[in-house]
Amino acid sequence: MSSNIMISVVIPCYNMELYAKRCYDSLVKQKNSENVEFIFINDGSKDSTLRILEEVTANDSRVKIIDQANSGVSAARNRGLEAAEGDYVFLVDGDDYLPDDTIDSLLQVID
């Protein structure tokens, strides 16, 4: 498997305080996630989504957090796509969580 393939995971979040930590936790448990960046876009949340994201991702250099005024999920995804540096992009919603082998399976299909 090609370990030099970079994957960007784009995660728009709006009022996801109940789900943000679980989503992040499922991302960091991914097998073969060394070349993965996680881009969270806080889309003007009115709850504590941004604070939670900042706290749980503080020590993870793979994470980018973008904070923007509420513009809708499509605009948030587009902002994440602009920031993505990966060869491939994987879209995840802020209330999603992934099985531990999702990225590994994706890389197997790509390779």
C-alpha cells in the first residue's frame, strides 16, 4: 500500500457540541492515518462546538480548524476543500463517526 498518499478529511460542523468529540475520536483511531489531515470547519455554531474542537484537537498536528460565519454546509465544505492539501478528499459530517478501518479501506481501493 502506498504510504505517501495524503488524504484530507473535511468535516463541516454547525452546532455539533454533542457529536464533535465522538467524531474526532473516531478519526484519530483510524488505521494508517499518518498521512491524513482533518479539517474541521465550524460554520458559525451558536453552541460550544468550536471550544470543544479546540480542546480535543489541541495536541494533534494533523488537525486544521477553520472558524467562519454561518454560510451553510455547502459553503463550509467548499472552504474545507480550499484548505485541503491531500491527494484525495473524504467528506464526513460533524455528527458522523467512522469504523476504525475506514481510511485503511479507502487507501486499499486507491492503491
